[in-house]
Amino acid sequence: ARRTDVVRAIAGAEPADGGKIEINGQKLDARKPRAAIDAGIVMVPEDRKGLGLNLDRSASANITLPWERTLLRGGMVRPSEIDALGAEQRERFDIRGRMELPVGSMSGGNQQKVLLAKWLVEDPKVFIVDEPTRGVDVGAKMAIYQILRDLAERGIAVIVVSSELEEVLGLSHRILVMSEGRQQGILSREDATPERVMSLAVGGD
């Protein structure tokens, strides 16, 4: 459906074939992820092990990576700053496990929480998550859903890309259905049923 291509273009991770991106009425030239991040758009990728996390580094170090510029003291980031930020996010997102150990030693659910925590050190304007609960257990899945709902309640725009219909219907206020790289329709929560979503996904109207 090329859903991931669309959100990667919004996040500056891939060039867009055409069109424009606007945030709060302002055109965004998101040719690189840094431009999108500076505009308040962050994205949690689908492949947390290949694209989202450095599995050999600690959980705290992973969380710190995008924010090192703000933590610099005398040209370097002090270990105490990394530990403090990791501990803060551990408490906030109920991450189970030792934050000083390689994140690769954690369960899939806790790895995913670390990845969410990494991009929520500061509140974004737009938070994109691609397949946010893939490969996690039921308990972690419920915790991740609550994190996303809390963000939306605070006025942060949340874009969820998911191939799980039940997840889409349970989380979304609006559902944009894509098929073969094209938008097929947008449904409100009230109008979205499994039958209507699937009809659009296979080319119906």
C-alpha cells in the first residue's frame, strides 16, 4: 500500500515524489530527518532493530542520541546526563530492565518502549509510529496504546501506520486507507467498520 513510504517522506527519511507537506499552515521542506525534527515531526520506524535502535548500546544511550546537542557541556555529553535522562524516561514509560545494559538484551516490548521514549524526550507536534506493536506481548501492547492515547489527549497529532485492522479501529479518530500507493478514502471513527475499511483497501468506494 506504500503507507510507510508516505510517512517516511513526511519525516524527511525519503524524498517525496510530489506534493507538499505543511504543518500549522507552514510549508515544510523535509529533505532530511533533522529538518522534520526541528519542525516538531518525529517518527518511530517499523524496524526497531534495524532502523530504530543501536542494540549494542545501552537503553539510556539510545534515548539520549537524538538530543545530544541539547545536553552538551563543554563539548561533550556527561555520563551522568545520559543516566539521568534514561532514569527519567524509564519511570515515565515503565521500562523494565537495567538502562545501563545493551538494549538488545531487553524483551521486544521493552525495546519498543525505549524507542518510544527516545522520541518523546521532548513533546513533538506530530508523532508518527509505524507498526508500533509488532512483535510485542499483550501487556506491552496495552501500555503502548495508552501512551499513544495520552499523547492525543494532550493535543499532539499522532499518525499510526498499522496492518492490524483491530488496532486501527481501536486507536483512530480518522482512518486513511491506502491501496497500491494511493489514498482510497478517509473514514471517521463513527463511519469506520471492518467491512468499509477492507472494501476501500481492495479498491472499492
